[in-house]
Amino acid sequence: MRAPDYINDIKKVSGMSPQELENLKPVMDKFEFRSNDYYLSLIDWNDPSDPIRRIIIPCQEEMDQWGKLDPSNEKKYSVLPGLQHKYRSTAVFLASDACGGYCRYCFRKRLFIYPEQRETLTDFEAAFNYVREHKEINNVLITGGDGLMLSSGKLENLISNLRTIEHVKIIRIGTKLLSYNPYRVINDPGLLDLVRKYSRPDRRIYFMLHFSHPNEITEVSLDACDRLIKAGAVLCNQTPILRGVNDDPKVMGELFNQISYMGIAPYYVFLCRPTVGNLTFAVPVEEAFHIFQTARGMCSGLGKRAKLTMSHADGKIEVVAMTDDNIIFRIHRAADPYDSGKIFICKRNSKAYWFDDYQEILEVIHHQKLEY
């Protein structure tokens, strides 16, 4: 099957009018554009609110002043260039500096705005040695950029070396290519051979997918996902909740249902990080919780597995519950293991987009500290 043609110049997108291109010049001077003809073909150009268009086509609102370049303070947890160790059991390899498309809401856009801030992993031997020396690491996430933008040969080099480290039980590949370019899987039997070889009964290879809207699930992406599953991979899905894309409970509920029908686990729904350019995509915390809970009500238990969280500098903070007056958060994954499970009860703030926007913390509940 023909691989999609990549498009890095927005002027070559046939659905854009000359006036739209003129209006987007300031955005293009600051942020990059990348897509391909397959993904662009999913857009209904007669619908100005088309969700796929919203995901991939720049908009003037990206120039709104808001957020930081590194809102989750990833640099704090970089132990080597391109190697992050934030959570005790997880190492993150930023092994790719490329993506199949540039999501307009990207939280790592600093890597594309400022080349000097690129953090791509290049010293693989140092990374393998670091993981060997830290026996608490039981899983490694290969991402970037997009993990599947690496050739299958490069992926095999990474995975084969990680498979020599006994305490690494799970290898994950973070990718949106099952949405952007599922032909990456379909046209490369070597990738499926790699999965068959290294996804073992006692230590699986996981693909962390990124379907944000049901319209991204096509016959082609279904085929690609099915091939990975049959090869022995485990598939999970995560997405931010995005204004104009999936901020409708019916859309989010349909997404949960469809991916669970496909045998894919709904994993995380993220609050949109307060990253530069992202205000137009952000949904306030309490509105997002209402959408999320309503969407879960449309699903079986298998569709309800996702957690609504934010990737805060201190860890993944889950939105657990709301009363008329209060909202309850729990640290689902903590940078400091002793904070794991800590609960915060805060006074509600309908304008809050992030945990830091809650000024009135009414109670903090610490669980008994456990050594492990």
C-alpha cells in the first residue's frame, strides 16, 4: 500500500484559502506545521469546526499569551540528555526527534521552537547502563517525538538491548502514527516481526496510542491495530481533553467505546498542559471532570478504565471527585514515591485549568509511608 506523502509547508494544503494562509503567517513564524495526505484526507473542509482540522491545522489563537515552554518541568527529571527518570519504576527514552504530524496542542513544542532545547537521546550505551544500575526500573517508554518514527532497525537495537536487562519487564512505544499514518505498521512487516520476537508472555511490548477523536479510527487504522495485537503487542490509548475536538461527552464516550471494542485499553485522559500556545485547546478542570464522568457513564466497565489526570511537575495528579463545594485530587503517580496516593481536598474553582490554580487547599491527607 502507498505510504502517505508528508507535507511540511502549509501552503501545500489544498483545503486552505489564500486568506487563511495570510492570517496564519504570524503562527507559522513561531510554530511549525507537519502532516500528510492520508491524515488531511480525514478532514471535512466544508466544516470549519471539523475535529481533525482542529488537531492538525494551525489557528490564530495559538498566539494567545498563556503557559510555559516546559510546564511539567521535564528538565528537572532529565538524568542524561534524552533520558528522563521521574517515576521510580519508569525510564523515558526521548529516542526520536520527529513526529508524523505536529499536534497543535503539543506539550513538547519547545523542542521544535528552539533547536537548542532538543533533548533527543543519542548516547544509548549510557542510557542502557543507567537502566542496568537502577534495578527499580521495570519499564521503559520509547518516545520523543514519536517512537514509531524510528526505523524498525533502530527500534530493534533499543529493544534487543533492553531485553538483556532482567528487571525491565515492560517496553512501551509512545506513538500517534496509528492515527497519523497507520501505513507505518501495514507497510513494514519487519516491525511486526520485531513485536513477535520481543513481546513475550512474561514481558510484553506495549504501544501507547493517541486517538483523540472517533474520526481518526478508520479501516486502515483498524487494520494496523489488529496486526499489532495479533503480533503479540498490548495496545493502550491516551488523549488530552481538547476544546473543539473531544470536549463533548458523546464524542468522548464514543471514543472510549470504539477503542474498547478494538481491544485497546482506555488509559489516560489528560488535562491539556499549560504550554505556550495551548490556551485555545484547554478545558477547565471541573468542566473536564463533568465531561469525563458523563462519557464514562455511556460505557461498559471496559470502556471506563481511563483516568482523568494532569501531568504536573510533582506527578500525575488524578481528578477523583467533586461535591457542590469541593474538588478532590489524588497523586496517582508521584515523582517522590512517598507522595504516592496523597489526597488534596480543595475549594472548587470553575476557572482553574491546572492544579496550581487552586489556591484554597482545605485538607491534605497523607497515607502511611511504606518502604518499597
